[in-house]
Amino acid sequence: MYQPNFEYVVELHRREILREAEQAQRTGIHPSLFTRAMVDLANWMIATGKQLRRRYEIPAAARSSFAHIGHGMRT
């Protein structure tokens, strides 16, 4: 069974929320303090997640690409 890429689904939801927020602004509805705080929290979580991925996934991928070097070469 096909499972969609989690990050792709998250990005779709984020865009949908932004589209709804823009529509609400056009109609004159202003977000409450809670809503603004939740949007700020979500943006912070996204930024932090991207930083963590850069820190941990990219170095791990680089290490695994060199894993074959040195195996079976003991003297």
C-alpha cells in the first residue's frame, strides 16, 4: 500500500491553513491572540525541525556513503 511522504502531507496542511488565514483576513476576521500564538508556535516547530534534519540526517547520509571504505582491507 502506498503511503504519502509525511513531509509532503504536512506542507499541504500548512498551505491550507495559510490559505484559510488569508481568506479570513480578506473578510475582516482578525485572529485571536491564541490563534496568532499557535501560528507562531507552528512556524517555530517547522523551522526547528528543518534545522534538526540538517544537523542529523545529512551527516548520517554522508557517513553511510563512505561505510564501504575500509571493509575487508585489514592487514
